[in-house]
Amino acid sequence: MHAAAAEPVAAEASPVGVRWSSRDLWIVAAISAAAALVRLWRIEQWSWSAAEAETWCALTQPLSAADGFAGSGRGLYPLVYLAERALLSLGLLPGYGEGWLRLPSAFSGAIMVPCVAVLARRPFGRVTALLSALALAFHPTHIAVSQTADPLLAGVAIALLAGAASQRLPFRLVGGLVVLAGLCHPVGWVLGGGLVLVMARPGSRAARLRDRLAGLPRWGWWCGAALLLPWGGESWLSLRGPVVVLALAACCVLPGARGPGALLGVLGGLVGIFAWWSPGASSAALLAALPLAVMLAAAMAVHLFGLLAQGFEGPRWLGRALAASAALVLVGELMTGAFLYFVVQRGGRPPWRELQRTLLASARPGAGLHVLAGRGAPALLVYLRPNHWRGDDYDPHPGTSVEVLADDGRRAAQLEQPDVALALEQPELDALRADPALAPALAAFREHDVFPCPQPGGDRSLHLLRRRPPE
């Protein structure tokens, strides 16, 4: 009886065709709709992040000036920026508010959910495909990035779309999607080209190369392990622990039976290499690796279900419940993280908008405003000087300045400037207080307000310090 109960699971684990039943399509549609709703929830309430400050700069600076958009590094992948500028000029995006500028990213993040289901179905089966879509829909890191105005989302989404469409569309159209992904973000070239290779049609040259690589299962394990190399402990927090453990187990266990599983691990390794090769690209590589890790984790959870359900001696319902424990832990941990992201972690970013309002409310009438900030200086610059990049030969915000706090001996001189305010995150303030050379300068400040912001990686509460009034 128990062996018979496990037969459907074994069938699901084998490679299947690309056809979907109407029930499967309805399930994917429901998961995708839930993903879209989650990504739109409170999207306008979170403050700008440092990455979004770069987007703001790209949308407001002149296009052709010597120090404008065309001359910046962002001009190498201009597609999303130019599209958003066009939408803003046509009025299709009504304004520059946080919610409006994040809409394209939220749409891209929602599109990735059905694409992951299509990609996972062919090598792993329908159950893994549905579980992959569900896990990605409620992955807190993916939700956070989907609520960030960053062209990275569009690049990864189009790359996944290219891989999902490679079985149906002609190669020229698929190649065009890869080009679009690369023009959205450089990681799109690596992820899009790799997924097209993994999902190549049988009999093609790409498929023959894929089959040769698939015959090297050890590559899947070692290259899958490369998912962790660029980030160390950060990947456990961003990819989430259950996803990392199950994905690495899948790279070790599954490639011997399924070549595409090994290739997904190889592709994850290529994405990891991209993070080393391109400075500052670790966050991009992390997001590109996330759907790959989710697919492998879901495949491993389904594989464990088949093994445990087949070998359990006891009531059938209890055996299935125990066998589904890996999948339940995977989805439950991700949903818990998503709940904490919205309720406790304030969208995963410090409340710079609230700090800006407090700064303006406490400023003396007619006096200037000079702020020292740490890594949040770009976001605060957007709030205090929104036209900073529009001006050419003039200062659009006279009397208001945001200065980055130095990390060397210049800090003491910065702190001694008259009428300066400090806007620092908790770790930055702790580092200043731990430096005995800065104690006299810090003694001249009093804490004006604190904005709580607990995060998985530690406390990122904002502290606003003003100079003590003269006695």
C-alpha cells in the first residue's frame, strides 16, 4: 500500500512535457496573482534606499550633458531608465513618488513567478514547478527587491522569460530577449544566456553542449556551492537558510538522475563568478541566483517527499505529513519572513522619509541645513535635495547640503562644523562612540530623535543628533 501511494510522487519527479493542465494553469495564475498583490502591498510607504537614489539620479539628470546620464556607468544598461523617463514624460507614471517609480519593479517581480514555474516543470515535474512558484511568490528577499526601483528586476525577469520561452519561440526572438535583459542590467547577459542553454530544444547545437555538461554531475555540486562564495554569511540571510540547505543538497543528490538539475547548479556558479568579476555586483548576482536556488530547493523537497512517503511504516496520512515536512518548512519559513518584512522590518530599509520630515520641522527659520550621514546619504540627498542632479550652473537647493561622513581622520573636522546635524544608523553611531578620539566632538551633540528599524542582519535604527544649545 505504501509503495503504491508513492508512485504518483515518483512520476512527478521525472521529466515531463511542456503541456499544462487547466488545473495547473489556474493554480499558477492564483499564485501569480497573490505574488502581485504582495508586491504591491504598502509599496508606497517605504523610504528610498541607496539603490533607488541611483535610479532617481538617472531619471532626473540631463541626458546628454558631459556629466549626465549618457556619460555615467548607467548609460551602459539604459533600457529601464529610458523607459521610465518616457513613461514619466507621457504621464503614464503620474509622478516621482515612491509608489509610482516602484511599479515597474513590482510588475517584473510578479512576472518572474510564472516564469520560474515554467522553467522548473520541464526538468523536475509539475509539483516542483508549483512549489517553486509558491516559494518565490513569498520569498521575503524577492519581495523586498520587487519593491525597490532598480533596473535589476527587469533584467532578471526578462532573462527568466527568455529561458521559459526558449522551447516555444524561434532562436532569434529568444536571443532578442537575452539582449533586452542585458540592456536592462549586465547580469541579464549571464542569466539569460545560461537559461537558454539549459532549456535548449532537443537536437540543437546548444542542446548537445548542454547534454555534454549534464554528464558531469560533480560540476553541479561544486558550481552550486559557488552560490555562497561571493557573499558568505549574507547569503544565508538573503537566500534564507532552508533554501540554501535544500538547494545545495539538490546539487549533490539530483544531478545524477537529471542533467538540467546539474546545469542549474552550473549556472548558479556562473552567476557567482559574475559577482567576483564585476565589482559591486554581488547584490545583482544574489538576485539572479535566487530563482535558481528556489527551483533546486523545491526539487529537493519533492525528492525527499518521495523518499519518506515510500519508506514510512504507519498510517498513510501521517506518512504524507512527515514526508511533506521539508516543503512545509521551506514555505512556512519564507511566509514568516515575508510577514516580518511588512510588519516589523519596515520594508527592509531605514525610515529616511520620517527623518527628513523631523529635520525640516526642527530647522530654524531662515537658517541653512547641513547634515552628515553615513551609507544612507544618497537616500537622504534625494529627500532633502530632490533636484540636486537637475541643476547645471546653479544650486537648486541653496542652504541645504548632505555630506558623507568620512571614514578616516577627517571625521573630527566634520563633526566640529557649526550647525551640523548627524543622521546615522545604529552601527555607524556605535562605531563613532567607540572611537575615543571623537569623544570631545560627540559630546557637543544631543540625541534629538530615534527611528526604530530592526532588521535580520542587526539593528538599523536611525539616530538624529543635533548640536547642544549654548549654555
